[in-house]
Amino acid sequence: MKNFTLIALFALVLSGCTSFGTKLDFNGDELYYKTPVTEETAKSVGEFLVGYKYFTGQGYSVQVTNDSGMHVRFVTQDGIENDPETIGGFKFLLIDLVQSALKGTPADIDLCDDQLKTKSTITYDDAKMYMQQMMDSQQQ
């Protein structure tokens, strides 16, 4: 009986952690994070994505990492990384995410396949330049 209890406890611990990191559920969407990202930061990103209407219970997956800089990694459909309109939307999202959920800490967005392999990256600098170009074109 003692062995069964230990096995059950071990399985419960593993269900919250995968090779993608520790999993948080946001009404059917999932956010994974890996140390050194804290649970507090991960929850802040997840709550931001709920408020931004990205997390809407459709089973979306996002991962937050900080290996060589902060990265917010989105599992996306094939081809999204080549769609200029979608890329522009992610650039707006990135600027808002950094300012609110990440409290000014620069981050990059990775658009990934379903195994979280990066297909393309949107850097914070690219997003800022895009926003500046948008503002400049509106002033003309």
C-alpha cells in the first residue's frame, strides 16, 4: 500500500511537469514555464493572455522561458510565421506584454510548432521598430 501511495504521488507530480516545463491551466489553454521563470511571472503572462483575448479556452499552448533572455513561445499553425498581418498582431501583443505582464523586462516571441521547435522569432527590438514606423506613418 505504501508503494502505491508513492507511485500515485509521483504520477501526480509528473502530471504538472512535462519536458515543456511546469503547466498552468487557463480555462482550457495551457501555459508552461521553466526555471528560472517564476510561477508569479508565468501567471502574470497567462492572465495577460486571458485579458488580451488570446487565451479563450481553445486549447492554445504557450511557454515562457528565460535561458538567454526572456522568450514567450506560442504554438502556432503552419504558415502563420509567414503571414505579415499575424506577425504585426504578435508585435503589438509583444509590446503590451512587456509593458504590463513583464513589467518592462524585454522579451522575444517565438512562433513554434506543436513540439515547441521555433519556426520564427519576433524580437522586442523588431516590435518597437514596427510600432515606431506605424506611429510615423500616422503622423504623415
